[in-house]
Amino acid sequence: MAEVVCLCNEVLDVDLREYLDAHPISSIEELREQASICNKCMQCQELVEAEIYQARVRRQQATGQY
């Protein structure tokens, strides 16, 4: 079941994961620059940063880097 990650923009966790898996975003600042998924409300910063980290781990595992 999908959960809302960003309350301001009503971004669902599954949508954010799909976006992060398709785009090599390394920080919340990059996400703000490249997509209208996150603004600077800071309410959900920890959740978004955790998703960015998990996406980076998934990319590294997919390429065989640890």
C-alpha cells in the first residue's frame, strides 16, 4: 500500500521510488532542482532523504558496487 511521503505535494512513496530509480539523484537538493517532487517545506526531509539513500543503494547493488 502506498504511503504519502511529501504532504505538500502529495507525493506517494512508490512514485518517488520510481522517479529515483529512473534518475540518478544523490541529494534532496538535486531532487528539488530537477523535479517538482520536493519543495523546501522541510516537513518530509528525513523521509525523502531516506528514499534517496535507498535508491542509491539499489543502483550500487545493480552495478555490483558496494
